[in-house]
Amino acid sequence: MTATEPAPPPTATPQHRVRRHLTVRGAVQGVGFRPFVYTLAEEHGLTGWVTNDADGVVTEVEGPAAAVDAFTDAIGTRAPPLAVVESVEPHPVPALNDGSGFTIRPSAPAGTGRTLIPPDTATCDACLTELADPADRRHRHPFITCTHCGPRFTVVTGLPYDRPRTTMAGFPMCPDCAREYADPADRRFHAQPIACPACGPRLTLRRGAEDPGALHGDEALAEARRLLAAGAVVAVKGIGGYHLACDAGDPAAVRTLRKRKNRGGKPFAVLADSLETVRRLAGVGEAERDLLTGPRKPVVLLRRHASPSADVAPGVAPGSPDLGVMLPYTPLHRLLLGLPGDPPGPPVLVMTSGNRSGEPIVTDDTEALARLDTLADAWLQHDRPIHVPCDDSVVRICAGAELPVRRSRGYAPLPLALPLPVHPALAVGGDLKNTFCAADDRYAWLSAHVGDMDDLATLTAFAKATAHLTELTTVTPRLLIADRHPGYRSTQWARRTAEARGLPLRQVQHHHAHVASTMAEHGLDGTAPVIGVAFDGTGYGDDGAVWGGEVLIADYDGFRRFAHLRYVPLPGGDAAVRNPYRMALSHLRAAGVPWSDRLPCAAVAPPGERRLLARQLERGLNCVPTSSMGRLFDAVSSLAGICHRVEYEAEAAMRLENAALDDNGRGRPYRFILGAEPGGPETPLIADPSPVLAAAAADVLGGAPAPAVARRFHRAVTGLVRDVCAAARQRTGIATVALTGGVFCNALLTEGCSAGLEEDGFTVLRHRKVPPNDGGLALGQLMVAARTKE
């Protein structure tokens, strides 16, 4: 927060009457900032006014100079809990000596300025207390909210932020709510989503689009709870979209939901009724507790207890030692799980995104009845529209700090401060775990999670979300930025849009963007390059190969490929991704290791397919070369007998990590060969995994358990990272390493690499604000392509 102002006239004294105009920028609308300013002015005995405009919050105060100074100091340091004050700009204006008190003025018409809308925030303790209090008029009201909590981003339709520019515009306030809204002493003073049972949204439970017996209000909620306890799947409308819910402790209900959603073996997230219940399910450290109970309440990945709990059926997260858990973040969630005195119900619910497999989360009520028709037994709806979808965020604690896996609800659209100014631009990210990024000057706004860009519904949602975010941030892009992959749907959308709008399009290499993303979130200005370790599954390489095991010497202006994994064939492209045993056989052949029938990856492949695969690899038919670290993890997972076919992205790698966590031994790690190919000092070093594959195969043939193989492999990759970074420092003098790419969602690998590199004297940059996977790609694209040349 900055505050600068010309010095007062020499004749000013503490009692000298002055008037000051202040503009407060940041996330200051929708968070009770005007009521806070009103109260602060009253506290200091000042007259004047406060309003919202497109710049933020604007106020004028008048009174004794000392009181005005104290007000100016406090406005940025005592702000409401949800506010983010970026700057306070005070300017002296002539005193009016009107003595007319202090007023809150209606918001100014939308202009060309910019303010920041806060994210949706979990229900505060004060509202939860009222929700459970039979004497309170909002007892059991599913939409209870105040200036400190509730929906913001998903209900805002325009700026300045006032009720007519939200999806609450169709709910006129009753006299009681209007009185609270106008009372500066009330917690709901100018709370735009304010509502109560008399004037607010209403719940409805339907069994289908043509259900003649729809239930409303308390009856709808009671029936939803009864259905969940009886094993039904209920589509529940939240604040950012629909969820599909069932009793997490009912194996049959979980199987039904998994089958209907075509979920395969991918773990479900769960909603628990209390922190005490969560502790029965998994280990909860201090950092995890803070995330679970804080204002964002994301899904937190926790290590499950060894002994199973009856509250969560094995089918919720099959084969995973981790469980994604969240606590209720809306009053409706709290009511679904029950208040004191309610009939007993499930203490834990599966709570997964309300969509068909591969499609975006559903937000529209009519669409929900159609698109979720074969998935849900009933629909618990409400009549407050959702203006923009916002899926749940997913985080984990890694080496004692937060590691975002999916940055969405509770985080978007709070901006990230940029280390350098940028032109107004829109970076569209990648095709997996897509998020996009609008930016101007020194701020970037990352979107909520969009999803995988593999169907028309997601592309339509992407287009709507870009329009909403650029309108909300008043960023008018003069530049579009995309990945270099010509087949990415996001890149194709950017190309069509750039042509339609007459805008330039710049394309950024995938792994360069990953490294730049890490640099940007750590505030690096790019004047000094870093060693970027970018490990993921797929990225379009400058040579047309599939990159993914890259070590780059990079800044924002460019990169040099310092080292990479040795190329191996990717047999059949996506077929090798879906079937890790194909990747294992490709790696074994490249390493000169025979395909023994005793190796799990060879045994699982049908004999006919093995013969065809051998000819395919020999002739190089449909075999793009790849340096992907993600595919190497897949190969070792199959070689060790852990995972041969995947049903969701990175399944084989995650199961390999999970297996490694079960190994308590300290066996000697496998080792890569790191060497240079002919071509001079600028030729990249090659990390050859042949000895890793040979040693792992020998261990498997010798009867070594899968966890031991998995752990030795993880330690091998950690050793490789240390060796390559040491070589890079020796050649370049660079001692800062950025760890990035989806492989670094692996906590075991990230912790091992970080600890080893720090022991070697490196400064290690890890992701803390944006995901290391493609969910953080757009930020890096932006910094590479849109910087203002100063």
C-alpha cells in the first residue's frame, strides 16, 4: 500500500481543518469497504462521503488535520478481512466547511478505470452462528451472507459492484433486509448479496424436468438429505456450479456415481461435516488445518490413515493414499450435512463436479436437468443465477508450504502483481487444465479453472469466460498469446480471434512459458537468467519432437536448451499415453533390455500387439520422438507392475509416487548417464535413462517389490536434477533453479529436489501461487510475449 501527498501548507496545525480526496484501489468492492470507511470517518469525527466507481473506492473526508491524517493511515492498514488494498492515493482539495456528516453515495456509473472483485469466500463464523440459531430470523437460511463472506465473483455481472449489477438484482430486499443494508452499525451494511427467507433465493428439489411434485424450501432440503442417506445421487447447485453428491460411506452409492459419470478409478473429492471428522480420515497438520478452515476452504489433499474409515468407502479414492477433503464453504453445504438436532445423516459426502466426463461444470438450471439427466436421481436447485462458473480449488502442502494443483474458487479472480509492466493482453494457456490470463500494466488476472479443451461445450465456456474476465478487469487486449503447438484448440481459438479482431498473435514455447511462470510468481524481473527444470508429459518442441524432460537456461527474452532426456519413440501417440506398457516397452527397447515375459509390462501386452509394436518401433512408424519425463514415469510405473492402462491424466505417475511412499528402505538409487553429444559447447547435455531402465528391470526380475523400485526411481530423478543443475552452474555461474511442469505436482519429487538443491547451495523457486502444471502456463506466456520494453 502506498500513500503519497504534497506536504501540508506551512500554516497547518493539528486542529487546522482540511479536506482530502482519496482513491483506494484493489479488491475493495463487495467486501464491506464503504461501510468500513463510513465507520472510520465517524470514529475520527470527519464529514464527507464515500462511493464506488470503476477505479475502486473513492472518498472525501474533512476535519482537523490530525484526524484526517489518522484516517488516511488507517484506511489501508485496518481494511476489512476480504479486502486487498493495492494503493491509497490522497490529494488535498479545498475545505467546504459544510458540517453535513458523512454519507455513502450511490456508485458512480461505469467508467474506464479498474477495480478488483474479490473471489467467492466461505461462510464466516458469524453467519454460521446465525444459521444454527433458532431465534435468528435467518435460521436455516441456505443463502445467509454478509459483507465478510459469500459469493462475489460468480454473481457479479458488471462494475461498479452494486446489487443491480449482480445476479441478486431480481430479488428486491424486504423491509428488514433493507434496514440492515442501510444501517452503518450492521454487519450487512451495503452487503450486496443480502437476503433472508422473506426475500432471498429459494431451494427447489426436482426428480426431473417434468416433475409435478417439486418440493421447495425446508421440504426440498429435508428430502435431499433423506435421498442422500438412502443412497441416491443428488445434483446440488452451489455458488459456482453444480456438484454431484452421494453418501461417501455407502459403497453402492459410490459405485453408482462412478459408473454413471464414467469416472474410471479417478479419486473423488469429499465434503466432511467437521474438522474432527477430517482428522478421523487423514492426517491434518497445522498448515492443512489452516487451509481447511480458512476463508477459501479449497479441496486439500491429505494423507489417509492406514486403517480405513467407515465414513469413506474404498471406492471413493481407490488405490490412492491421499484423499481430497474440504469443509462446508456455503450455508447450503452446511445444511446438507445437518445442524444440531437434525436427523442423522452421512458425515461425509462425495462432492464432485456436476458434469459429464470431459465437459465443463454445469451452471444453468435447465441445462443441468438435461446434461445431468443420466447421472443424478434428483436435483437440489435454487433460483439465484450463476453468472460465471467456478470449480473447486485443489491444493496440497509440500515441504511445509501451499502447492496449488488447481487454482479456482477462493482464489480467482484475485490478481497477481507482475514484476514488469505488460501491454494489455490475453494469454490463452494450454489445452489441459486450461486457465487463461488477462493482464495490463503490472497486474495479471488468472481465470478460474476451465478444464480440458477437448469438446465444444468447454470451448464455448472458455469463450464466455474470457469475455467476462476481460470485461470485469476492463482489459482490452491489444495482443493474444498462445502455445506453439499447432494442434492445440486454445491456439486455434486464439488464431481465429486474432484474425477476427485484427490483433497480433504471439506463440510461446511450452516449457519456456512454464519457467517464466515460476519466475513471475517469485517477482523476478528477468535481468538474471535461471536454470529452469521443466518436467511434464507433453510440450511441442522447437524441433517438432514432444518435449517434456527439459532443463533450460532461461529469462523472459528467451531460452537455451541446456539438457534434456534422451529421445525415445512415442509409439502410437495417444495410444502410448493411454497404455503405459507401450511406453515401458519403447523405453526398454531403447535401453537394449529384452522384453522378458516375466516383466509385467511385457506380460500385459497381448502377443499380437507386442509383435506389431516391435515392428512399429523398428521402422519408426507413427513414432514421434519424445523427451517427456511424464512418459518416463509412466514407463517405470508399468515396468514395476503398478499401472499398465490409465483412465485419467497422470494416473500411472501418481500411482508410482504413491507406491514409493510405501517403501521405508534406503536402497541405492538408480542413476542416469549424463553426457554431451558432438556439436560444441552449446549442444544440450543428454540424460540417458538406459541404466535406470536396466536396473529397474533387473530388480523386478529379481523379485523386488514395486515400492522399492518406485522409491529408487524417484531418487534417481532427484539425483539427475542435482547433477544437471550442478553442471549448469559450473558452465554459466547461475545458482537459481526454477522447478516447474506438471511432474512437480509430485510432492515426493519436489521435496527431494528442493532439499537436495538447497543442500548444494542453490536458490530454489517452487510454485506457491499458480499450479506447476498447465494451469499456470498462461502467466508465463504473458511474461514472455507481452512485456513493455522499457
